[in-house]
Amino acid sequence: MSKLRTSIPLLNYAVYNGNLSEAVLSDKTLINTINQYSFCMALQDAEFKQALEQSDILLPDGMAIVAAMRLLKAGKINKIAGADIHLHLLKDLNEKGGSCFYLGSSENTLLKIKERLSIEFPNVRVQTYSPPFKTKFSAQENQEMIASINTFVPDVVFVGMTAPKQEKWAFQHKALLHTQTICTIGAVFDFYAGTVSRPSSFWINLRLEWFIRLVKEPKRMWKRYLYYGPVFIAYVFRTKMGLVLKNE
């Protein structure tokens, strides 16, 4: 994949700054996303930080990241959500008669994904695997997941286990997976299945998707936005002050 990237002076992450149409799949590629929440989590989790740093493509999935890039004069970029890369890859697979594998979520969610795919992307062959809901997988469980993927040999593997588990798992097992593209997309599994509603394009275009998600799921989202939001903003401004002093 052509990796159009620009460096963001936040833990030296290299964030993708092109359009999805400019990305050409070639070698095995690990695609992750970064937002203010995952950024803050990585400050306290070295393994997660490494997984993000080693992404072949790290998409800016959040207006906070986009704003930080501009404030720190690291480049002008546009938000690319997990749902965007998911749709982009499915369209490509449908055109060429490719295949994909969904790893994560419940059997019910995966069934709904397959049903929708059969209607919207009938040329895409699909297989799924629902891993156990637990913090850490055993060696045997990891082997079973890898075997399921490698038996199918998909063009794309979508991983939806929530952050940071999905990014860590994908990074740790990248070399063992018989696929061209590995893409961690978290909540997109539920969005596409319809088990969780994504805010409409009206709110997305207003850059208020985060606010609607907070209103809909306050217990799950409050810390992500109301706690980690200020933490991220403070970190960005401390970085900005440091850069100004350094330039002087």
C-alpha cells in the first residue's frame, strides 16, 4: 500500500494524510485508527503504544486528532473513521470478487453483518469468528482464531474487539495471518450490523458525532470524552508550548 503519511509531534505517531482513494493495497498492511481516547490510553500502555506506532497506516479517526495536527502545524488532514475504511475496502472487494474475515463480537452481530453483506456486497465471500469475551486469550484460543483465518485465506481481516485489545492482537499476530490487509475497526461491527446506531451524516458533517454518541451511551462514553478529552487537550497545549520554546 502506498503510505502517504505525515508525522504528528505526539509520541511520534505517523498519521495518514491522504485520501482512501489514494491508498493502493500491495504488501501485507496493518491498518489502525487513532483518536484522543486511544492516544491517552497509549500514554499508560507501552504495548498499545507500540502497536499504534507500528501501524502501516494509522488513520485519524477523530476531530481532536485533526485539530491537534493543525494546531501543531503537523499538516492539514481530514478525519477518516473506521466506518470509512470498512466501506472503502468492501467496495474494492466487491469489485474484484474478494473475500474478508470478521474476527470479534457476538455470533448474533456477525450473523447480521453477513446478512447485510449478502445484499450490499454480494460478490464478497465472507467468514466470521466470535472469540470468547475475556480480557486475555489463551494460547489455544489464539491458535484457533489464527487457524480459522488461515483456513479461509481472506484478502482482508477486520478485527473488532475494542481498543486496545484489537490493536495489540493484530500487531502480535500480523506475521502469522495469511491475509493481505488487517484492519482494526472496533465499534464498526455493531454499526454495520445495526445493533448500535451510528449518528447520522448530519451530525457527522457538523463534527458532532462524538456528542451524539455521548448522549446515547453516557455510561460508556462519558470517560472517553469528558475525562480523556481534557487530558488530550492539555497534552496538546503542553506540546505546543514546548515547540514554541524550542523554536525560539
